[in-house]
Amino acid sequence: MVKGGKNLSFSALVVIGDPSAKVVGFGVGKAKEVPSAIRKGIEAAKKNLRRVNVLQNTIAHRVLGKFASSQVLLKPAADGTGVIAGGAVRAVITACGIPNVLTKSIGRRNPHNVVKATIVALESLRERNAVAEMRGLAVEKL
């Protein structure tokens, strides 16, 4: 309890991923103590893992993800560029292990909605075979 009779509680937005498996997930945990909120967020994120289609060092094509009034634009980048991204987008991109990508957050920048828009964008990436077929190349050339 705090002054005024209100109950104090904490909320944690957690992003987890495995760069070698190219999976990423997010979860929200709420509790009266910070460590408990983080633990609950991690448990929720583990139940929400999603696979991401990635080339060796970047994404295959430009993609726009939308959630609520937040939009996130992801663009492929050359080797050595690194991750050019803001806070919430950077957390998702580094968690899934994409080393070179350019991003732009458009619209509202609420962290919850930006994370969800980034994951929507990553889910809409096409597989290597589909991209190679569209470009008229062999899969090995990508």
C-alpha cells in the first residue's frame, strides 16, 4: 500500500529469443514485485515463441508490420551495417539474431504495440524458396 490507499504493482514487457534457432517471443507479466513480474513475463514469452524467416545476415525483403496505431518498417541491410533500430524494435531484432537490418518506427511509439508490430513484420517475411522463385534465382545465390 502507498499513501492514498492505492496498491502498487509492476508490469514487465519481456522479449526473449534464440539467435541460433531464429525464434522470438514476447510476454507481459504483472505482479506486486519487479522480479515476479519479470518471471511471469518470461513464462508468457516462452509460450509465445515464433519462428522468423531470415537469410544468413539480413532479411530477404522490405516489410511493414502494423499493430494498432504503430507501424514498423524493416529493410534489408548490407554486411557490416549492424542493427539500426530504436529501443523496443532493437530488443526484438537482437533477440532473434538478425545482425544487419534497417528499421523505422512510424506512428505511435508505445513499446507494447511497437513490439507486436515488429513481430507481425517478422512473421510476414517470406521463406528463402519463395524469394528465390520470385527473383528467378537459385536458392544458393541468395
